[in-house]
Amino acid sequence: MANHLKSGKYGENLAVDFLKNAGFDILAVNWRFKYWEVDIVAMEENILVFVEVKSRKSDLYGVPSDFVDNKKQQNLIQAAEAYIELNKYVGEIRFDIVSVYLETKKVELIKDAFWSN
């Protein structure tokens, strides 16, 4: 496995542990449908949360969450719509971003990072 893939997987594992410790119930990791993927699907109380994880060694080139651009947001929204339809979910949803700093193992959660239309 390439180093960037190992780093990404390690970052996702740190994010899952962080979310579990924060009281989230993890429903899926790397959930895929067609061309789309959601890094983590979770429940926080009664809210279905779609989480994008961004890992970086440091913030030298910007904080990890800055790398979730509009195109990535739109892809996450499409994946979320598919997940909701396939699972017949009715209720509140939210899009969060988890930033992982690999060198320090620091994890930051941004709730309601963006919204769908």
C-alpha cells in the first residue's frame, strides 16, 4: 500500500476513535455508492452525520479542513442522498469534517461544516 494511503487509513482510524469517545455511534466507514464515498457515517444522538476526514502531517500548507472544496462537498451530498434513500432514513442530518494532524495525533471536529441545498 502506498504511503499516502497508509497515512489516510491511519488518520481515519484516529478519527473513528475520536468520534466514538465523543459519543458517536459509527454506522459505516468508507461507505461507497457508485462514484461516491463517505469516510464515516455515524449517529450523534438522533442526528445522522456524514463525516469527511482530512489528514495532514502538519498545517504548513493549511489546515486539513481547508481541503474540503466545493466539489468534494457536492460529492458528499450526493453520497449522503444515496445513503438516505437506500436506508429509508427520515430525520435530521449533518455534515462534519474531522481534521487529523498525523505528527501530533491531534484531532479536530468541525460540526455543521457545510450544508446541502
